[in-house]
Amino acid sequence: MSMDIVKTDNLVFEYIRRDDEGNPVDVTTALDHVNIDVKQGEFVGILGHNGSGKSTFAKHLNAILYPTDGTVIVNGMNTTDDDKLWDVRSSAGMVFQNPDNQIIGQVVEEDVGFGPENLGVPTKEIWSRVEESLRAVGMLEYRLKSPSRLSGGQKQRVSIAGVLAMHPKCIILDEPTAMLDPSGRKEVVRAIRGLNDVEKMTVILITHYMDEVVHADRIFVMDKGKVVMQGTPKEIFSDVPALKALRLDVPGPTRIAWELKQKGIPLPDGILTCEELVREIEKCR
Amino acid sequence: MIRDITIGQYYQTKSVIHRLDPRVKLLGTLLFIIALFTYNNPVGYIIGIIFLCTVIKLSHVPFKFITKGLKGIILILCFTVLINLFLTPGTPIIAFWKITITYEGLAVAFSMILRLTMLIMGSSIVTLTTTPNNLTDGLEKGMGFMKIFRVPVGDVAMMMSIALRFIPILLEETDRIMKAQLARGADFESGNIVKKAKALVPVLVPLFVSAFRRAGDLAMAMEARCYRGGDGRTKMKPLVYKKRDAIAYIILFTFVIVSIWLGRWSVITDFFRSIYMNLFGCPL
């Protein structure tokens, strides 16, 4: 059995607003007893509507936020352990939403080299890491370009390469496609899937687009700081009414299959892709 | 319109000057400027101009790019020239009403023009032939000795390079905000200077807000990528002196010493004359 890369135990996080004297006025529970575990090599999707706490959760994995209660263990280290702070951050790489606000370098390759530079990796190895990371996301030919000349999807792939170059144990992507156009989204999702399939990288993808996590190994659905559903994509997407109640959009083929089934056509639950839908409909004839 | 602003513009081409280590170029500019202000005879200026022209020729940067930088200082130039021309005491050439122009004033004004023009051209060469990144690297390495005075050189260099990286992004943002405000009927063009300045407030406020938000995001992204200050960092592209840098240093020092020597010839000869006078009690 492979070990857990990420494990949270009854994680609670409260945003506390204080008045001028420092007395708490308002407490918002952003995370409410969250238990999520991710195994090595897994592709885990975390779904949720705005304000469901999914981004707050992501920030805990990288020790940007610390739990109010409960624990977060990343690669066997407790994130509240100050001595291990940089080890936690280098083993859990983080990609954020806005590509413009996370690219530091003025040339693509220099940006990818930023993480390894911070870790004190020797110069020669930085170069080989930069090359392999850029190749993994298919951006090698852009290595000498200025980031401002790239499209949103390309910028996000550079950000992913920048995290990869740190040789993390897992990559956490916090709504990496939220600011991209449909083609950029596709590009980034393909790169993420490639990482998981080819490089066997553990991926935690946080998003509110259902279709991005269709190929995930497991999905956690969050609402109001709680994990409300968990399981394989098939299990999750079988329950269309529950997802609708959480104001989440179901992927197109799943939705069509569900609607057809409501009309009495005998289709199985949890159809995820167009091909699957077509195959099942053929069977019905 | 706002995109016309060019700060530290880089001219991309291949040349010896481009390949030089930024430290050589930075020290070179500093020494060149010092040398400029020591000259007090035409010989010094002539050597300086020859040196400058050779460097420009070697850099493969078109001459008009270098003179572009002069536009910005025309006002300052005129001002210094006028002040020097009218306010230097000495033998008058022309005198009318309360204004007198003296020989000395003319000489000072003329040398001021030469000095400032050469200064600007010399320093433009550096920014035109060095990428901003290279420049900050050069400053970081070159100012490394400041670390003993507890100056966080690495952090300052990082701030500079981030500032440079965000200039185009913030310009784009300014453009966008201006357009958004124009769409709501804002007027940036008409009125006097006070009115125009006031019209910029609705642009600057959102610009600052978004700049702070960006800074917060960027800081978080940097921390997530393990940035923890300049100590213990390695470099992807470390600066290493090459043979050409050594040659450049030799040429540079030779130029500086020779030009100062010749440029201040009269001072030096006067100095030796006075020593001779003191020693032997009669003029040379």
C-alpha cells in the first residue's frame, strides 16, 4: 500500500474578524472538520462552489494558512512544524489562479528556475530540471520567450513547470483554469493529466468545472467548509440531483444521460464521456 | 500613448558590448562619468568622444536610439547652459542691459553641454545593451561587498527585477482602467493642468488597489515556491568573468588613466612647476 502524501485529520479553520480592541466580532468557519487523504500517484479532484472552502483547503497544504484545529500532514510532516516549513512547501507545489501574479521571471526559463534557485540547487542541475519540466508541460520551445507574450494557458503551463522543477511530491492546483478561455483550459487540463499519467505525479486539482475532474481517481465535493460527497467520478456523477442541489454543473454527457433516464430510457448511472454515452445509447436500440 | 514610456529600454542585437559582463559595463559607466568631470582641456573631451564613439560603433546600436535618451534632458541642458552662460564672472564678450556673457561662461557652458550629453549617451549604452535581468544581477554581484554593512543586496536586487517585470503589466492595467473610465464619461484631455491632474485620481486609485492585490498574490506565490530571502540561493545564470571582460577592464582603465592625465594636463604641469619652483627657487 502506498503511503499518504497528504492527510488531513479533522481540519478546522476559522477566519476571525476582530474589532479595534482585538476582540473577535465575527467568526466564519471556512473549513469544518475536513478529512481528506491523497495517496502517492493519485489524481484527486476537489470540487466546490465559490465560498465552499476549497481554496482555503489548498492553502493549508502549502503551509500558507495554519489549521485552527486538527492537523495537516504533508509527506509525513506536520505543516505547523516551523522547522519543516520549507520542506513542506517544496514537497507540496502550488499553482495559483492568476498566471500574471505568480510568474516572477522575465524569461520563461528563468521563471522555471526560480524555485530550484530558492532551494539552493546547483546551477548545472537547475538547467536540467528546467529543461525536463518545460518538456513535461510541452513548453520547451518557448523557453526564451517573455512571459508577457504568452497566452493565458501557456502562462499557466509555465507556472506548472515552475512548480515541477522543485521536484515536489505532489502538485496542488488552485483553480488554475478559472481565468482562462476554453482553449486555454483544455491545454492546461491536458498538461495536468499528462503529468499524472506519464510522470506519475500526485495531483490535487481544485476547481468548479466538473468536466476537468472526469478522469480523476477520486473526487471530494465541498460545500460550506464540509466535505459533502466523496468517491470515484462515476459514483459522484451518478447523483445528479445532489450535485444540482449544491449548485454544481454536471458534465454535458452525464446530464444528457440523466435526463434521458428520467424520460424512461434505460441508461446506467454515471456516464462521464461522450463516447460512453454513444455506446450506451447504441446498446439500447 | 502610455506605452511610449520606455524605461531601461533594451536593444536586442549581437555585439561584444552586449556579451560583456554587466559588472564591467556598470563600473565602466561610473569611471567614464568621473573622468568626464575631471577634464579641463579639449584633449580630454576629444579622447572621451573617441572612446564613446568606438563603444557605440562596437555595440551595433543605431545612433538615433542613443540620442533618443537626450530628448528627456533637453530642458535641464538648456537651463544649465543659460545659468552658466550668464552667471559666470570673467572677461565680458557681450554686455547689454544687466546681462553679460563672458569668455569663461561660454567655456563652462560648452563643457557642460559636452559633459551632460556624453554622460547620458554613455549610460544609455549600458541600458541599451544589457537586459534588465542582467543589470540587476550585475548590481547584486557588484554591490556584494555591501553585505558586510548588513545591506540585503540580494533582496534589493530581487525587488528591482520584480519591479521591472511588472512595469508592462501595470502599464497595461493603467490603459485598461483609463479606457474603463473613458467609457463612463471621464475626460482626461481637456482643461488646465490642475484639472487634468485631478482627472487622473479615478485612474490612480484603482491602479494602486490592484497593484497591492497583485503584490499580495505575488508574495504568496513566491513563498509557495520557497523564496526566503537572498541567502542560500543559487543562481541559474551565475555571472562569470570571461577573457573578454578582462580585456575590457584593461582597455577601460587605460582609457580612464590616460584621458584624465591628458585632460588635466595643465593642472598636472602646474603642479610639477610649483614643485620645481619650491625646490629650486626659480621658474622652469
